[in-house]
Amino acid sequence: MTRFFSRCKPARKVGWTLLGIGLLLALPQAQTRARDTGQRIDYREMSRILSRFDPGIDHMHLHFQHMQSYPFQPMRNRYRYSYGSVHTQKSMIEDAGSSLSGVLVLANAQLYDDDQAKPRIDRYVQDIHVGHECPVALETIEGGSPESLKALIREYYAAGLSGVVLIGRLPAAWFEVPNDHYWWEGGYGYANWTCDLFFMDLDGQWEDRDGNGIYDFHTQGLGDRGPEIFIGRIDASTMGSYGTEVELLARYLDKDHTYWAGDLEFQNYGLVYTDHDWANTSTYYFRNLYGLGHYDALKWQDSLDNRVYKQDYLDLRLPDTFYGFTQIWTHAAYTHHSFHMGGDCYESEVNSRNPRSLGYNINGCHACDWAAGLGNYFLGGGYIFNHSPSSLAVVGTTKVGGMLGFESFYQSLGENHCLGTAFLDWFADRLHSSEEYGFILGWHYGMVLIGDPLIAFRRVPGVSTQETMEAMPSNFSCRREENRSLFTREYLNILSWDSPPSAVVSPVSHYCLYEFVSNALVHIADIPAGTNRYLQRNAEDRLYRYGITAVNTSGHESSCVWAVYEND
């Protein structure tokens, strides 16, 4: 960690010609924690499902329009400052869940010079430095090409780098194939897209063999195709229909700061929302984030009980603050989700509902295709550049495809690693898998992270939990019974739980029982230690979300364990 900023200003040798064999050999060994989950995926079947949907949008034409709007200019970068490594108690470092060696923030120079943007970007740099207790450097960029930007990133990587945050309009790399998803009935035809994997993979070989300015070959080179670092984009210039870039960025970084200050309340509970064409797929992988029983798995059903449709998602799921992380799996385009029931759900509708989850995994083609929006809007941007006080990050794709093989992604998030690290772990798992390379390219090369890649979803990194009881109750459940006498009848919600396994080390004083109702956590009762059952009388015919914590004799309270009950 300390060598990341061993000098006040790194020696600068910018230029693609200097990134030859010598520099590549000098790069440190990749620190990617590839999980090797061994998951086998039926990519052919998944491509067959995608072929059912045609949004009627020529994304390729929009991409070419975007490329013509941003001609090449020489890059001028300026080192601004850095925060070096910090020395704290080991317990605090472990509590933060961070294993980052260093973070580089690259901001558009013109944007950074703005009086509203600059102090917020500076505050963000300090937030992630304090939160992850790792070195952070800030440079500003004017003009540039993907190659010159990657050259700068490589210099920092050689000194120790885990990830990069791109703020504002900065160079993008493009990739193309003559026939996308070629394995399914002759393929989908020509495709191009923005490809942030170009910046993540620092030791592979990227080539533009036809010389048209778009990469078309990716090989191992002197390393491999896998990523070494993560990339996250915070670019409000892509959402011009909703205000000026500075206004949108300021609003976003303000709510992001609320998260880093520990003032943004969120629950350790998730949602997997799966539409018709993927209703038979398992969601068991999501247990890795918050645990079994700590997420709602809603799948399309061919019955009157179906709850997966446009208005349910807009009116009940997006505004619900109970969900800390949401995965939605529908057909999509850069403009909208396309639900099997209820029709198209446009970006403007999502934006106006002010989504409340901290993060989203949008599994739908082109959902994060920011270039197709030509600076006006795109679906992924609608999730975070809005008036919501909590939505901060989106993972999605800029092409046909999306995320598959979810295990490593949610395992990493469940260990409270930041979103960027989880994204890196997943990408490494896919690229190091034994799957046919064409499947990986066609499905995953457009994957991108929009928003702050440093946030985590179980605890806020750097916010001390030393005064929190770590041992939680277990096996928390709720069942309903009818209580009937000669003259009365009522329903009881019967709650039960097991004592924390480590209670002998940290004795339990009492339990706190809560209900999450109307987007708030409401205290119901304090229950003495030694009691593992509670009856709530006069239960109504509605959804109940109960949380229970353990409080030790020093007054320190554990995190909530959840039990959800809904009468059938």
C-alpha cells in the first residue's frame, strides 16, 4: 500500500509507444481473486431466449452517431493530489472489509474546474480514502484516447492499484464483431459497443486489425484476457434530458456522501425480480449476499398469483426502501425494460419513481448503453441520476447480453467487498472459466459499472462497528395460528428464534423486535434474554416484515435478522 504514493507526484511517461514489452513485464502479478466457481451455463439457450425480443431500435446506428460526436484530441492530464496510506488498528481494517491497494480517480478537467463540481469531487476522494483506508489519487483529464488513458492507468497499476473511478466525459474504448452470438441460428449480425474491459485488462493484447478505430481482437498477449482492476463510471453528461451535467453530478455526489458518512439507512435484504423468459432459472446464488431467507425471489407465474409485471415493479418495488440490492431480469433496450405483462417500462418512468435500493443489477440487453442515448438519457442512468436519496450504482451491459454465472459476484458482495471488487471477481471468473470464448465475448464484453464502484452493501466501509454486537439471533421465523374461543377469534403471528451462537462470549441482555412498515423500522418490543418466542396478537391480512436484534450487556446491538410473512 505505501508504495502507491511513494512520491508526491508519480513520474510521468505517458505515451502508447512506451507501453511495450518492458513495461508489461514490470507489471505486478494480478491480484484478482478469481473464484473458479465451475459454473456451467447453457449460453446457447440463453441466446435463444434473447432472440425472441426485438426492441425495434438500431443501437449500432446510434453508436456511430456517438463516435462522430467525439473526435480524437490529444490527452492532457494533470496530477492534482493524493492521499497516502493510513495506519489504523487492524480490527478497523478488517471491519471495513476492504482489501484495496489503491484507487485512482480520473475527472474531466473542465468539469473539475466548475465551482460546484470541484468541492464535491474532492469530498468524494476523501470519502473513499477514509472509508477504504487505502491510498487515493486524483488526476484531471482533457481530451485523450482510450490508449492514452490506459497508459496512465498502467503507470498507477505498476505501483499498486485496485480500481479506477471515471468522473465526467472521458475516453471510451469500442469493440466490434462481424456476427454477434454467431452460435444461434446464424447469429445476430454486426455489433459494436463501448467496452470498459479494455481498461480493466492491463496485460492482454487488444488489436484493431481493420484499422477503423474500433478494436476487433482480444488475445492473451503477455498475460491473459482477464481483468486486473475494476472500472466505475460516474458520468452525468449522459443524462442531459434531466438537467445540466453539474446539477446532476452535484445531486449524485451529495447522496453518495450521505452513504459514506453513515447517514443513509439501508437494510440487509434483497430482491430478485425475474420476468417470464427466465422464470425457470434458479435464484439460489443470491443467498450469498444477505443469506437464505433474506431476499424476495419474485418470478413470473402463469397464474392469477403473478406479481411480476410493469406496474408492480414501478409502484411497489422501486420505491421500497426495504431492499438494499435489487436484481431485475427482463428484456430491455437502452430506453426501457420490456415486461411480459404490462409492456414497456421506460427510463423516464423508472427515473420518476426515485428507485430506493442502493444498487441494481439490471440483466437486460443494452440497459447501460450510455452511448446510444447520445447524451440525453439511458435506462441505467435513470436508476441513479434522479431525486432518490439512496440509489447509487448499477451494473449492466452496453450490448446484447448481460450477467450470467452470478455466484462469484454475490459471494464477493456478501463478504462486504465493494461493488467494484465484486464486479472484478465476477469478470475474472467468467474469463478464466472453461466456457467457449465466443460465449464470453458475446454475452459479457459489454458489462459496465455505472455509479460509485466503492460502495458495499452489508456495511458502510470505514464506519466503525466496534460498538455493534456481531453475534446475531438465528433461525428467525414467523408462522400464523388461529386463536379461537366461544366468543372471539383472532390470528396470532408467532415469532421464534435461536440465541446467538457466541452469546457466551458476548452475553445477551435482551432482544429488540422491529417491524419494517411504511419504509421505516418501527420498534415493537424489548424481549428478555432467555426468551425465544413472541406472540403478536390481532394479526391482519397483510405483509409483515419483522427484524430482530440481540443487545449485549454493554448496550451494543447486532444487525437485524429478518423474517417475512405474507398470508397466502
